[in-house]
Amino acid sequence: MHDRPQNLLYALDERPPARVTAVLAMQHMVLGLMMIMYPVIIAAEIGMDGAAASGFITTAILAVGLGTILQASSFGSGFLAVSLPNPLLVPVFIAAARSGGVGAACGTVAVSAAMQLGLAKLLPRLRSYLPPEVCGVSVLMLGVSMVRGAGERVVGYSPATQTVDARAMAVAGVTLAVIVGLSIWGKGRTRLYAMLLGCAAGYGLAMGVGLVDDHGLARVAEAPLLALPVPSFPSLSINVEALLPMIVVMLISVMDGVGCIITLDKMNRAHWSRTDMPKVSRGVFVEGVASLTSALSGGVSVGFSSANIGLEFASGVTSRVVGFAAGGALVAAAFVPKITAALILMPAPVIGAVLIYTSACLITAGMDLIMSRLLNDRRAMVVGLSVILGVSVTALPSLYDGAPGWIAPLFHSEVTVSALAALLFNVLFRIGLTVRASLTYDARTMRSSDLHDFFDRQGRAWGARREVMARAVLATLEAIEIMSFEGVAQGPVQIEASFDELNLDILLRYRGAALVVPNEAVDVAALLDGDDGSVNHHMRLVAARLIARSADRVVPSSKGAESQLLLHFAH
């Protein structure tokens, strides 16, 4: 089955023209370098001097470039997945560096990254604990978590004076209008360049209205054009007090990574049905490799850039070739201080507009992921309660003021709270959930709607995919129809259904001969023009073909007077 999404201009395994690849790689590089604000904030907060701060920031750029290249390769997830300095780590890293120095913070990051490498290998076995609704909550809340910071940048909000800036709103409005306008109505390659053109328009307007710092422009002018990056390689140690928060941040980052990879997988497959856990495992493992390399070089851990996923959605280009080019461009940027300084100087309203657009894309992607499965009360509560707890971090920040110091950093992020809650609720609400169900179906006294109700009820309880349950209903009804028509089933049929995250098995037990499911082709002419006997024969062939097409495996068998028919569906 052709699995290429029709909305993509260049899909995963396609190679865009060189010029398109270069421009898209530049857009991803620009957006990735915007996220270097996180190590910039860390350097300022812990009082790094100029040379140390420069080395710290350069190490972060090299790490995200390495992570992006590895993700696009077969060693990683194989997707265009741009890395970024992990924003969840910021408060924990600052606290660890203030109490034990940068070496202690980096050493603790290295330990958590090494643990991530081991966890990545276990992810395929943890699939039942990471269903789509849990990962969907993480993706949804990633989008929600961006709104506050993006909104403050868009309106030019000043916490000191509690005022907004009309110039900032104009710049953000123009930037967002260009991005959205070109993304929706752009023709040909203009859609590909929506983000770059929007940022350029916003940057130009910001300079025109005086929102670009003159001192910043002077630093850009003074920065050398080329220079070798010089990582700091601090003397590493472990901050025991910060280790647990670091590990918890790593776990949340892993969940974030799982959600991002699933989003990319859905984006690249028109007929996406279930999570490709080996790809998820490789993607999280590579994220751990990049984080470990960065920490050993005196930097921070890395994660997946959801903003760049939004750019893929907007441009319609997911080619891994662009991923290699973007990673190479990020690595090259570490050797060009002047470009890096100019991009770090990107006006806040422009960044805010980009984050607003990305937030909208992620919220929609999270909702789509959540609704990819049938929902029942259990799963609805997992989603609803987790989102409420996540939103409470922003709506009721004082609620978590009494949290112990070692765990307090967890409550600084909507994503952290909602993801942890979704994991815990998913485990809790599985208590009492049976993976087997049965129904005695008598075709003489019962209606097909009774069978539909049975499968709908169980599909919601299990959180099964709609498409799989629809095929199960069709195959079961057709099988029972043939049994009744040919008189092979003497009495009611016992239907036994069992489910796990990988398989749905429907076992039909009855008294009578084993049902033969013919694999003969249907003769359309005989079906239309034959006598009653020929028509009946070919109608049975049609039903048999429907069963064979609906189920992934059909296995009839008999033992004495008892027979059964197994219908297997891959989930």
C-alpha cells in the first residue's frame, strides 16, 4: 500500500533540489539557533565570564548539530528531527552549578544521559505504558507550554513596568501573518520558505522601529567571521542533591522524545496505525548519545525541537536529506561567531511569532494523536486530568510552593506535570481492565447491531484503533453469515476476543464442521448473469474475500464435533 502522505512536497526518502535543500536547511538552522537562548540564560544566571560563556554556548551548538545528523541517519530515528538544548534542564542545571560548580552540573547530566541510553533499549517493552493518549498529552502540553512565553514576546510585555509595546505587536503580527499566509496560500516553493521569509520580514521591521539593540549590533560587528570552537571540558563530579531531579527531567525528556518521534512518524505515513517502537528506541538512544557527548564537553543535555517539527508541518518537507544538511549547517555555525551572534540577537517578537505558530501545530498534532484511539471513561480521564494538572502550573502557580526543594523543579513545567500525571493515571486506571471478553451470538434471535455494540464497547475499553475494530466487526459478521447460510454452525456461536497493544484475536467457537474459507477469485460475469446456484456460490466467495481482506490471518480448525475459526488482526 502506498504510504506517502499526499500533503508532503518532499517526503522522508525523497531528495529535494539542491537549492531547496539549502534554503530549508538554513531555516532549520536559524530556528535551531534561536533555541540557544537556553544555554545563554544558564551562562548569565551562573555568572560565566566571556570566554567561558562562549565555550559553553559553542558546545551547545555542536551538540545539537551532532544530534540532528545522528537522528537523520539509520543509527537514529531516521527522521528530520532537529535537536535543541533541553529547556526542562535549565532550572536544575542552574541550581546544580551554583551549589557545586559547572563540573558538578555537567557530571550529573552525564550520569542521567548514560541512564537514558539504557532506558532507550527498554522502550519497545514498555509500549503498553506509552499508549497514544499518554504521548498525545505530552505533545499537546508542549504546545500549551509555549503560549505564555510566546505571548509575552509577541506583546513586548515588561515584568518590571507591567506594560506592553505596540512596536513588538506590529513586528510579531507581520511575522506571523507572513508565515501563516505563505503556509496556507503560498504556491510552489514560496510555501517552503514561509518561516525564513516571515523571520526576515519581522527582523527587518524590528530594526526599522528600533527594537534591535545597538550594543547587540556592535557585538555582531566585533565578532570574528571564523573561529575554532573551544569546548571547556570541565573537571566532572556528581552533585548528589541534583541527581534525582536530573533523572526525573531525563524521564520527562524521554517521554517528550517519544511523543515527538510518534508525531514525525504520523507525519511521514499516510496509513499510520501504530507506534514504530524500534524507531522510537533509536531516536531516544541518539538523544542520549548527544547529551552524554555534550555533558562530557562541558555542555547541557539535548532534546527534540518541537518548533522545527512545526516548520516541517508548515513547509511540507520531511526529507532526511534536509536533516543531514541542517545538522551540518548547525555544526558549521559553531565556527562562525558572527552569524551565531546575529541569530542570537533575533528580536523577541519574531521569536514569539514563530513559537505561536509552532504551538498551534503541536496542539493540533497532540489532539490528533489522542483521538487516534477509541476513548472510554478510563482513557478520557487520563487525558482530561493530566491536562488539568499541567495547566494548573500556569493557572495556579502558588499551588506548588510547598513542594520540597529536591522535587520543586518538576513543577516549573506544564509538560513535566502533565506527562508524569498521564503516566501514573494510565497505570492506575488499568487496574481491573480485562484483556479478554466473550459474547454468545445467536443469529436467529440477535441482530448485527448487538455485535457492533460488543466490539465498540470493548474497543473503547481497550483503547483499540477504530480501523482495526471496524475490520474485526466486518470479518466476524461475514464469517457468521457464511456459517448460517451453509448450515455449518449448529446453534449459537461463542465469540471470544482478546487484545494487547500488538494483537487483536477473535476466536469463533461453535458446534459443526470446520468452515472452509475459499481463496477463489470472484467471477463478476457469473455473479451478474448466472443462475441462483451460481449467484449464491459467488456471493459466498465475496464474503470469503471480505474476511480474508479484513483479517491479517484466518485459521479454521476442528476437533470432534467442535470447530473454531481464528481471526487475527495486527494492531
